[in-house]
Amino acid sequence: MILLKFLLDTNILSEPIRPEPILHVLEKLEQHQNEIATATVVWHEMLFGCQRLPVSRKRQKLEQYLYQTSTHPTLAGFAIKPDRFSKPVRFFFALK
């Protein structure tokens, strides 16, 4: 049984793909790779933000990273059906 100790948010999950990532954060991600998770809402937020970018190398790199991380770190789900939640969230972010 895997014991998850850390629930990661967008700022930590996006660190590995920053132009100049903070090495200490990368080391901690590696050190605790089997103890980390993120909420499906966080992953969806990152994917939606990526899909709003114009088609480019940056977007392609982000998409590749997100799809690789869709299996790790563990995605902590919620009891809300994705279609019930994601549409209002997409609408909210589209307003900004």
C-alpha cells in the first residue's frame, strides 16, 4: 500500500517545466515521488490553461508533460462527476 503524504498544487507541479526550475523543489519531487498526489481539479486546471495557449512548441511541451503526469503523481479524485464540475470551471476561467 502506498502512503501519500503530500498533496501538490499547480505551483509545485509546474516547477519541472519552468525555464529555470528551482533545484531544491526538483530534488524533493524526486525524493518523495512515491508519496505525492495532486487533485484532479488541479490537473484539469493546468490542462485547461495549456489548451488556452496558441498552438506552439511551448504548448506542445506542456501538453506532453501533463499527459505524462496524468498517471503520476497520483490523481486524487473527488465524488463530483467531472462533467458536472468541469463545465462551470471552464466557463469561469474563460471569463478571465
